[in-house]
Amino acid sequence: MAKATAADLERARRRIGPIERREMRLAFGMLSPTVAAVLLVVLIPVLANFWISVKPIELADLRAAKPLVRERVQGEVTKPGDAFEVRYRARSSAPSEAVREVVFTHELPSGVTLTGGDDRCAQTGAVLRCDVGVLEPRARVDFNVTLSVDQAYFDAGAPSLRDTDPEATGKSKNALTSFEFTFENFRKVFDASEFWDVLWVSIVYTIGGTGGALLLGLFAAQLMMVAFPGRGIMRGLFLFPYVSPVIAVAFTWIFLLDPFSGTMNAILTKTGVTDGNINFLGQRGIALWTVIAFEAWRYFPLAFLFILARMQSLSSDLNEAAEMDGATPFQKFWYISLPQLVGIISTLFLLRFIWTFNKFDDIFLLTGGASGTRTLTVNVYEQAFALSNLGAGAAVAVVIFFMLAIFLAFYFKFVPKEEGM
Amino acid sequence: MTRGLTLAVILGAIWGFVAAVVIGVSVTLVFGVDASMTAFSALIAGIPGALALLYARELTDNPTAQFAIGMGVFAVVLVLLTGLAPLGLPLGTVPITSVLVLATLAATTIGAVAIAFHKKDWKTLNRYRMEEVLVRALKGLGFVFFTAIILLPFYAMLMTSFKKQAELLQNPLDYSINITQGFAGLFSSYIELFVNFDFGRFILISTIVSVTTVFLTLAASIPGAYAISRLRFPGRVTFSRSILLIYMVPAIVLVIPLYAVFSQLGLRDSLLGLLIVYPATTIPVSLYMLQGYFRGLPSELEEAGMMDGCTRLGVIRRITLPLSLPAIASVALYVFMIAWNEFLFAFMFLDSPEIFTLSRGVVSLNSSEVPRQHLMAGAVIVTIPVLVIFLWFERFLVTGLTAGSVKG
């Protein structure tokens, strides 16, 4: 690919004229929205995972540490010269980060003057400004000031000090942009013995789901090859699992497979296939096969469509010749149809392999990653949001990224060009 | 001869079992009659039934008579095996239903075997003919299998939404609905969702988000696809290939960085955030599908337009776009369905029920306090628009699907 790019550039440079240049500019202009969107929402976030994965960052760190201030007014004023005793209390909302350069301001009514108290406070015009400095996490700092009133205050109708709220500002380290690094996340992710379980589950799920979907799709395509009344309706029906929203079908499966009141268990016990109820989604060892079955059920329509399209585009000459030579139906399928479908099937296998590997929604909704079904993608969620450790989640995402890079290298190397999708 | 007999025994047994399970389950699911399945008895009864069918061919040439003999033997054996209660019900209790179900069961089993052996002389089966019989039987089983695995979940989803939790806990097989309870009783879950759970607003929000996503996606991907398929510029090949790569980046990898940044920018719990993420994730798909279509349009038409004095943009507007309306429409429908079905980002980003999309709203029903039928009613509500769109434009969408290999 890199070679082609260099050649392209070279060619472009050699015969670039005003028309070509205009065309090039137009092309870049037309592509710019796509590039911008993909860059901002896909490529930069992918790279950002690398950054986040080496940072000690928790979910709570995302809330910017904000200083807060409250006032408490004591004393009555009845005549000019009286004074309020006011206590301002500054505190920080951040659980772990200190906030620096904290300042709060309070707009006072006219006729109110700062006459004493904390010397970190000063008045400019109507604004009282107090310098807090560094505010440690969960710390409280009190400021007691005396505010005297004069005639102007009473002329203005003696407004309450509470009519305006004091406002605090401060700077805190942004956990995302700080330069604090750690390899703790990767250590945690790889050290946990469950990591290898997760990897293994991912691979079994991916291969099982992909293989199951392809086998079902191949079978379904064989059924639909010969025209029969109602084929259109059947084909529409076969695509239902694929086009329906995942939340709808996943919850339906959960209810059908319920260990206590599920229809599936009722059918199995009533027909005498099983003795007791099976906990399809809750029992280690069974749950993984259930989610694989779900995956095969939901995605066989895609394989079905592609294989059917390919079968319908094949010429029937070979089949007819084999028929003349006395090949049996299974021989025709095995020695004639299947070899012609190998291309599309291997392409589908690689594509679906990658997409199944990437799947998150299905398992997350069915089991939440419990009972031995936690794949790498579910582990991203588990680490980042269930255990609130964004850094560890990003570290898992980085692992996914590298595995994906390997699969894609395979894809581009082995998918025949004419099947390229 | 042995080949034919073996095959008849196997097919009779398999079809007897399958027919008993499918018919028994269907009768229970649809009518609520507790027709418990006597699958293993039917498996055994299928064997003499199938053999009787084949031997009947020796006695008479009339196919109806052959069929009747097969059915009769099957039914008698089944009734005897089950102690005169072929469906778990004594013959006396629900006589007409019982007899009808028994007849259907016998007809299905014997019919399937008869079709498989159609016009085949079972005594002189060579390998070729035997495989033909097997293929027919397998196809029949295949249709039953696929229809069952697809219809059962959708049927259960729809019917659960009309029932009460207690009824389902009592008998998980009984999906019959009581029509006498009237509209309000039947649709009580739906009414509850619209009145107390704001599903009307969720639908509105989902529609707005999906339609806006469609427009934003098309606005970016139509010019992009045109540039890639028609204009010459350095890096064009690289670009069109990398679009495919983008297509393979899993959403879960994007979630953490986007969550972190959107949280700090205040975009997280907002529809604006979704409207940034959705188009960006659908643009590559859409661009890939459209550029394939644009490439297939004859460029002579555009060149003629240019000769007649149209500018490049004029050509796009007057020639390319009108010609590719079908492709654009199918891409639009796809993007709509993707945005409508989207779950992950809606789930991660949206916290406030005021701005829930429909799929986020349905997930919020997944709690122990909300009865099961409400969740299923929500599932039906989120599924119906997609299935309607899909069935309406099926031919159209299927072509686009295979052409652009839409991700899922």
C-alpha cells in the first residue's frame, strides 16, 4: 500500500497542471468533512487510548475539581455604621486532586465596605475578592470578615447580602492532560490471571460465533437455491434476526432462556429432552455456548445472503456435467458447489471473525460478561466503568487494537482480490 | 432393499420426533392448551408409520390410500404407546382438538416421509436415489429448523407484551392471549409505557437523532464518495482502502476516550454528543457503499455534461445525484436503521431520562421493578419500525447489503 502511495504521488507530481491541481483541490475539499469526522471521532480516540492506558486515571477524575464557596451572615444592621460578620467557607469537590490558585469573589450591595477580618480578602469597587491559594482535597478554609454599612445601603433598601452568590474559581490538574504516567494499568491487566481466561473466551467466542453463523448461512442458502412459492417471504423472515435491534432480541432470548420460568426450559423438560431446568446464561461452561448460539443465530442471515448471491451467480454448466457423469447430490455439493464457494466463505470468515471479535453489545446484554463469558471487549467496559479504572480499560482497548491489527494484516494478505469487499 | 428400509426407519423416527415437538409446542404456545409433547413415543411410532407407508405402495397404487394407511398405523401406535393419551391428554378431555392435533401430527410425519420418498422405488434405491431422498428430508428439516428458531423468539416477544407476568410464571409455555379483556387490557403494557415511561418522547428523540444522522452522514459521504470514485488526487487508492480499515474499528475501543473527552466538554449527557458520534461512525460505511455505486455509473454521461458547459459541481447536482437516487435512498435507510438500533453509545452517554433514545429507554426498563411484559412491549416498539422499513424495501436493501457488506 505504501508503495502505491509513493507511485501515485510521483505520477501526480510529474504531470500536475492547473486542471489537475484544481481537481485535486476539489477532491480534498469534498473529502474534508469525512476526514474531519473520522479523524476526530475515530482515529484520534484510537490513539488517545494509548495515552489513557499509561495514565493513572479513574472515572471520578473526569469531574473537574471545582472549588465551592458558601457564605454565612451574622449580625443585624439597623443604622449606618453597623456591620455584618460574614464567614465564607471554601471547600473543594475533588476527591483526590488539589485545586490551585483558588480565588472567590462576591459582589456586595452598594454601601457595604470591607472594614476588617481576614487579610487575604480585599475589596475593589463593589467586589469582595479573597485569595484562598491551594485547596487540598476535601479541605475547608474559613474566612471571617466584617462588612460595614453606610447610609447608601439603607437608601438602596437594605438588600440582603444573600442576593448575590459568591463565586469561586481555581485551577486543577486535568487528569487527562497531566504528564503523570504509569504502567500500572498494563501490569494490572496482564497480571490478573483472568486476563488469559478473557483472551481464551474471546477466541472461542469469535471462532464459534463465526463458524456457527457461516454453517447456518451455508445451510440456509442451500434451502433457498431452488425457487418455490413463498421464497420471497422466507428470505425476508430469514433476515429478521439480523435487522432487528440487538436490545430487543437479546432481552427476548434472556426471557426465553430463563432458568426458572423460561419457555425453552419448559419445552425441553416437557419433551423429556432434559430432566431439570438449565441455567443457559448463568452457568459457567454453558453460558459461553449460549452466547455463541446467539451470535450464530443473529448473524447467519448475512452469510446466507452472501453465499446465496454467489451461488446464484455461478453457472450451472459444471453441475449439469457432473449430473451427466452420475455424481450424487452430496458429491455435487462437496466437489462442485463448495469449491466454488470457498472464496466467498473465506472472505466472510475473515470479515465476520473481525466483527465478532469486536462485538460488545450482544454478550454485554445477555450475560454482562458473567459466568465465563467475559470477552476482551466486555472487559474494556468492566475495567473502565464497572471498576471505574479508565486507564485499565484503555489498556485492554490497546490490546484489542493490536490483535485487530494482526487480523487485518491477515485479511489483506489472504483475501482474494476479486472477493475484496 | 435394506437401504430403503433403513432410510425409512431413520426418517420416520426423526420426523415423528420433530413433528411431535414442533406441533406440540406450537399448539401450546398458540392456544394455551397444555398439549404436552410425547416426542419419544412419536419417534417410535414414526418407524412403523413410515414402514407402513412404503409397504402400502405394494398393496395399492392410490397415493391417498397409501398415505391413509401410513397415518393410521402411526396414529394407532402412538395412541397405544402413550396409554391412550397421545398428547398428554386423555382422548376424552378435549376430543376434537386432540383428534385434530393427532391427525396433523400423523399427516406431517407421514407426509414428510412420503415427500422424501416421492417417486422413488424404495426397494431398488441406489446411492444416487438414496441421497436424493436424504436431501429432500434434510431440506424439510432445515425449513422447520430455521422457521422455528426465527419465529419462536419474535412470537414470544410479541405475545409476552400482551400478557401478565404472573401468567407467564405460572406456565411459560402458554402464550395464548385473552381477547375478551378488551383493547385496554390487551395493550395495558403499551399504554403504561406511553403514559408513565414517556415512550412517546423516546420515539420522537430516536426519530430526530436517526434522521439527523442520516442527513449529516449523506452530507459528508456523498461528496467524499464522489471524490474517491471520480476525481484524481494523490493518495486516492490509499484513501479508499483505509476507509475499509476504519470500518473495522470496534466501537468499544472508541468509548473510553470519547467518554472522557465528552465528559469534560459537557457533551456526554447530550444529544449533541450522539449526533457527533453517530454520523462519524456511519460515514465510512456510507462512503464505501456510495463510491461503489458511483463507480458503476458511466462516466461518459458526466463528460457529456461537462462538454455542454456544466461545472463539476453542476454535473454532480444535475447528473450524478439524480442517477444515484436509489443508492442514496438505500444508504439512507441503512444509516437510519444503524442509528435507530444503536445501543452502546446511547447507553454510555445518556443519563437523563429526558433525552433517552428509544433503545436507551428500553434498556432502562431492564430492572427487577419493571415487569417483564413492559420490557417486551418496549422491545416490540423499537423493533416494529425497523422491520416495517426492512420488509417494505426488502429487495432494494438486500441488493445494497450484499453490494456494500454492511457491518453488524
